[in-house]
Amino acid sequence: AADSRTDSWADGRVQSQTVTGTFFRKLWNFCKESDLDCTSGSGSSGFDRTGIYENEEGKDRKMIQVKNPKGKIISIGELLVEFIPVNPTLRLHEEGSILKTASGSSGIFACANAKICDRAAFIGKIGSDALSQFVISVMEREGVDISRVVTGEGQIGLSFLENLEHGRNFEYYRKNSVGSKFGPENIDEEYIRNASAIHYSGMLLELSESMREACIKCVKIAKDA
């Protein structure tokens, strides 16, 4: 999986998200292996352009040329509910108070994006369970377009956080989660064609076969648009 770390958002406060250079290298290799190479181009920089670097020095830079800069910036992924200890020293095996938050790296990206523009969108699958409704209501409140989110059988995945001396530790309960069942048949192709950019984390390529196929399909649609 790609090397990325994200923070949850709670009560409408989106915290920082960082993605390392390793993520971009792995994404670049995946694109080449899947015949999804980025279109080379040159021109002015700005919000209508984005770059993927083949190495950390920034040499041999390949640029993605955005064909519809006013379209949606769509994030594909799995939403989660994350439980964070109120006392930062609390361990998972100990009794204590926890804070329930909406999470999932793709959801975090979409909500952060909604803070700086009005084109943020998210596509994925949620359940009819109460926790799914909690997370999707946070997305909607933050201004993310959730019009293409689908509902299916199953429950949303869970994440539990503890702070250790060497860093954060996560324990996940997400096997066969409803979010992992998102597949290519759930994609609105016209919606993808009209997008400005498609975002997904490298982890999704290993989450499930259906999610992997959905990511590949979205990239191919966007490339051919």
C-alpha cells in the first residue's frame, strides 16, 4: 500500500493531511503498469495543473494536464468511523472515554478540499446503519457533493486509535465493510468525464478487488474524456 498518513476530522474541524513522496512514486508505477500513463504537457502552473514526480528531487517531472479545470474534484474511497481516546495516554486495552469522529483518508481529502473550493465531491458506498448516516451527514455539512454516493448491504468500517511512545497505532474493523464493496458498476461515467481531477489513495488498490477495479475504471474514463 502507499505510504500515507492522515488525521480524522471532528466537529467540522479538518486537520492536516500529509502524503509522502513514496505515495507518488508508487502511484506513478501503478499508472505505468496499468497503461494509465499521465499526459505530458507544459504551460502555466496553478489550480488547473498538478504534478506527479518520478523522484524526490523533482527531476524528469511529468505533468497531468487538466481538461476541465472547472469540474468537480472527485475523491474515491471508503469512509470510516474513528474512535479517539479523550485522554491521549489511554491504551486500547484500557477503559476510558473516547470521541467518535468521521474518518477515512478519502473523506478527509474531500472535506479539506471543500474548505478551499466549491467543487469537492466524494464517491463511495455506505450502509443504512446509523454510523454510515453519521459520517455521510458530516460530509454533506462540510459542503462535499455526495450525490453519487451509493447505499448497499453491510456496515461501515471502524478504526480505533491509540497514541504510543513511537507514534500512533490504529486497529481496524473493516473486513467486508460496506465501503470496500464499492465497485465499477457503481460509477456514474458521465460524472467522472466532467470532473477536473480524480483522487484516491494507494491503499484502495489493496482494499478489495472491486474497489481496485473501480479506481482503474475511473482513471481510464478520465483519461479518455
